[in-house]
Amino acid sequence: MYASIRKLINLEDEFKKLLKIKKQAESHDLYKIDRAPGSGISGDSIAHQQGVCRCDGDGELIITGSIKNSSKSSKDHPYFYVIKNWIGSKSIGTEGLDYVTFIIDSSDHRRYTHPGGIQIAENVLAIGIEDYIDSEVSVHTDRSVVKFYNIGNEENIFEITNWGFSRSGKNKIASAIGFTKTIYGQWILAVRGNNEIELYAFAIEAPIAEQKFKSCGTITFDSVNKLKNFQGMNLFWEKNPTTNKDKLFLIGGPDGSSTDDKLFLYEIILHYNENLVDGIDKIVFKTEVHLYSSNNHARFKYGVGTFVNEMNHFEVYSITMHVDNGKIGCNIWNTGTTPKEVSE
């Protein structure tokens, strides 16, 4: 499985095309999916699906999902579904591959259990995982982990253990992840914490065995940058035809304060040291769009992801809360769609 890092010439213009097709969601069911152990039942607001991202192949998706806090001996683990040709192919995390190999607290043996919004870049999947409090819709806001998986071969998915890291301290949750790579081969990661977004860059100047992500700065939410507590967050590049300093954009949604299916577009102004990203100068709000779901209960709050397809159009995906009778509901918007006249 592979997600190409495509660059648009006029990214903001392409994003604004969503305004013309905002009520033209295509409803698509994903079939033959077995509910992962511990993944909740219909209406469970803690153990549910939370992240979705598309790969290059038609009907190829990754969907993350969470469980309730469990004992060290529990066989239930946070998981992700591998979808091939709109059909369930594999559930990772339930058999042999645990997201987190260490427990949170030796006194109660709880695990990190709540993976959030995701993004795939090339053959690498990045996931942030939080510590939700059992039986409460609440989260410890001072800790999370970020994990990376090589998904190039769905029959041999494995964790890239030396890339993963933990986050600790005030506001250091990891509800959504944006993940991409620069023209010079440097991996870039954005993590949505509690009322902040932190940017990380891969220290590619280090020896391969020692390469790690390092923090490049944090942007705190304020009335100027209009950032939100996103559940899904993706990074995209706009190609600059005259220079090698492409522009980096962030698309996030929903806004965390309502059930509206909204997406928000921002430009991230980066600071470079020669050709390596080493900081954020600022984040600039550009525009927003309110999309409308079809009638299959697939909503942004249960999982939203944006993708640039091979035709250089945006695709937006939302999913339902749980697996129901072996299927997941999915809504898709595609800016390559010919707009139809739709009454307000």
C-alpha cells in the first residue's frame, strides 16, 4: 500500500472547489469487515473509529479504531483496518501486532488505547495514540505516543520502532496527525495537541541508526490563526514552479466544538536552515468549507481524511462510528466531480 506525495500548483483554488460540490457526497460501503475485539458496540462513544486515510489504489484505505482501557492481560488492543478494493483485508492490532509495547502505569496496567486521525506518506502510516479514561469520555491531556508503520505490503505490516516517540507534559495529546516529506527527503510531522499544534522534522543529518523526529516548534491556538481541535489533520504541498521551497498547507476537521462536517485550510510558513526544515514561523488561516453527508451516518467526528488523487483533485473521506453487520459506511467527495445544481 502506498500514498504518493503529490503537489498541487494552485492548492487553495482546488480546495475551494469543495464549495461547489459540498452536497454531493458519494455513499460507499466497505464490506466483509470483522469487528476488532474490544472495539465497542453501536453508540459506544469511547471505543469507536477515529481515523481514515486513502492510499493510491482504488478502494484502498486505512481506518483506525480504539478500545476502552484494558488490563495488561487483555487481548483487546487499539487497531487499524486494512481495506483493499473496498473490502476488509486485515485488522492489525488484534493478532500479534500490538500498538504499544509498554504499559502506562504499573499500578493499574492500563495501555494507550485511543488512536486518532492519521495520514499515510508513501509506504509509512503515522498514528497518534492517546490515553482515555475508562468509562468516561475524557482523556489524560499530558501524555500520548506517536507510532509509525511500514504498510508497503499488507501481508507484512510492521512497526518502524526507532521512529516512534512518546509525548509528555501539559497539552501533549495526539488527537490527529499530519505527515509528509519535503523535496529533499525530510519527513515532516504535525501533531494536534490540546489547543496547540506541534511540528516535528526528521533529523536526516544524523546517522541512519540514530535518526529521530525532533520538535520544531508549537503553535498555540488564538483568534488570529483560527486553529481548531481537529479530529483529522493532513499535510499537503503546493508546488512552486520557480523555486524549490514549496508551500506547506494543513487541512483539518471537524472543529471540535460542533457536529458540523467542516474542513479548514491553513498555510504553514516554515523556517529553513539551508534545505532542512527547523521551525515554524506562523500558521495562516485561508478558508473553510462545510460539507454535507449522505444518509449513512458517516460523519467527520468519527473519522475524516483528505487525499490528493492521481488527477490532482482532492478527495475527502468520512466514516461511520462502528462496524455494523460486517460493514463500515463511507462518504466521499471528489473535487473532480462536475458540480450539479443543488438547492440550499
